[in-house]
Amino acid sequence: MTKILNRSWLAILLLVVISAGTMQAQLPVRVGYFPNISHPQALVGKAQGAFERSLSPGYRVEWKQFNAGPSVIEAIFAGALDLAYIGPSPTLNGYIQSHGDALRVVAGACSGGASLVVREGANIHKVSDFHGKRIASPQLGNTQDVALRSWLHSQGLATVDKGGDVQVLPLANPDQLTLFLKGEIDAAWAPEPWATRLIDEGHGRLFLDERKLWPNGQFVTALLIVRTDFLHQHPEVVRQWLRTHVELTDWIKAHPDEAKREMNNEIQKDTGKALPPAEMNEAFSRLTPTWDPLRSTMAASAQASVAAGLLHKLPDLSGLYDLTLLNQVLTEKNKKVIR
């Protein structure tokens, strides 16, 4: 009997050692995202644990929160991120800065969901009223920053650094709301849900919904990118991620009320404050989840970056996209592939 017990304890000990070794051997899949509803698949997937369930046993997900895209690109360059939900302008800049080596776009994530909001007491009623005003964007070179600078240029307005009188202030989204309430900034070009928060909590007014600047109201707000080395080394992981990404996109569209609740719970965890239901409904109404990267709008964003002086010339974007795995997933699901 003693020998049997000893063998049983040895077997249990062996299983514990093997299990511990397996857990230690798990490769982290490090994923960047923002607590913005323009990253719907990330927020809902994180809430549901959907991506964790979809990956092979040898991998685990590590979520990393960011405020704006340029910081994500720095982490990609440093090898500290493997996948990320991010806007088109930082993606473009990262691709150019790395001479096309650092990253690939593997899917779209969101269309729409960005607006120019003005403070009620700033006396801004028409375009010319922006002369001498202070306008915030989330970060220098991020997607809304480029959109803002491009729009100002198209309206004949120049920023201070270009010899004009409009100040563009890169500020984290929560800081924008604080300074809005203090009257220290006059307007902000912000993603959702921050644009709606500026309107409802900051007593601001919607001056321009960015969808009005684009054909059919569609423009890419968020993409799913992958570090190139990770894509080459772990294509099956990326394929599994994309399969879940597509499934979540469908689920969010089919279950918008549940999706909004789950996104709101994640926003509360990440920022300390959930959105009132009315704000969430308003913010979500301005965007559309998608897996289509809307490549034509990325090309337009590149042109906007040149016009705003953030790029010297139009880049060659032929190597930016790798939609092979996405199209395999779409084919599996009898959906139209992306050309």
C-alpha cells in the first residue's frame, strides 16, 4: 500500500511539474489597444475572453493599453508588441520610418467615429472663427491629428508652426475633457467615445462629423496591424486571431446592445468611468465595425499627411497590406474577400 501511495504522489508531482512547465512555455501574444469604442473588437473580445479561447494552448494574450498610435508604433519598433489596434496615420508613419519592414496591416477594425467638437463658450460658429483658437488632438501624428491639420489646411487656415495663428495641442483624451471644462482649449478633434463626452460632459457642440468629409461616409479609423517578424514566425496565431476578429465583428453588428454594455464595462475598467448609456448610444451611432481596411481611404490619409506637412512625399504603400490570412478566413466563412 505504501508503494502504491508513493507512486500516486510521484504521478501527481510529475503532472504538476509538467503543467508548470507548459505554462512557463506559453508564448505571450502582446496586443495593443485603446479604451475607445473605435476599437470595438478589442474591447468586446477582451471582455469575452474570445481571443484567449481561440489561440492554441501554447499561447497567452497580454493586453496593453495605449492613448494614441505613435506610442504603439514605438512599442512595435522595440519588439514589445505583436499585434495592435491602431489608426491609419501612425500605421503609415511606422511603415515609412521602418522602410516597410516593421509592420503589416492584416485587417480593418472600424470606419467612422471621429469628430471636431467646439467648446460652447469659444464663440466658434464658422470656419473663420478658428483663427487664434487652441485645438486639441490626441497626439502629434496620430490619425485625428492628421485629419485636423489636413482639414485646417483645406480651409485656408495655418497652424502656428506653419506661420499661422491656430494652435494645435497634442493632449491625451482625458486631459482634453478636463481642459475643455476649464476653458483652456477651444476645440478638439477626437475619436469616440471622447467626442461624445466632450459634447455631453464638456458642454461642447458638434462642429463637424468627419464622415461628412468622405465618400459614402466611410473612412478607416482603426486597423489591425501585426509586427512583421511575428507574422512570419506565427502565421497560424495571426490566422486564429483574424478568425475571432471577423466573428466578433459579426457579433457586434448583430448584438449592438450587448456589445455596447461589454465595451462600457471595459472602458470603466481602463479609465475608471463608464459612459452613461445615452452617451454610449450616441458615440456608437457614429461608427461601423468592419474587417475591411478601406485601403482607398488610407491612400487619402497619406495625401492628407503630405498636405499637412507631416510627410514630404507620397509613399509606396504596395507592401503595407498582407490580407492573405484574412481572405483565407473570409473564404472559410463564405464571405467576400478583400481585393
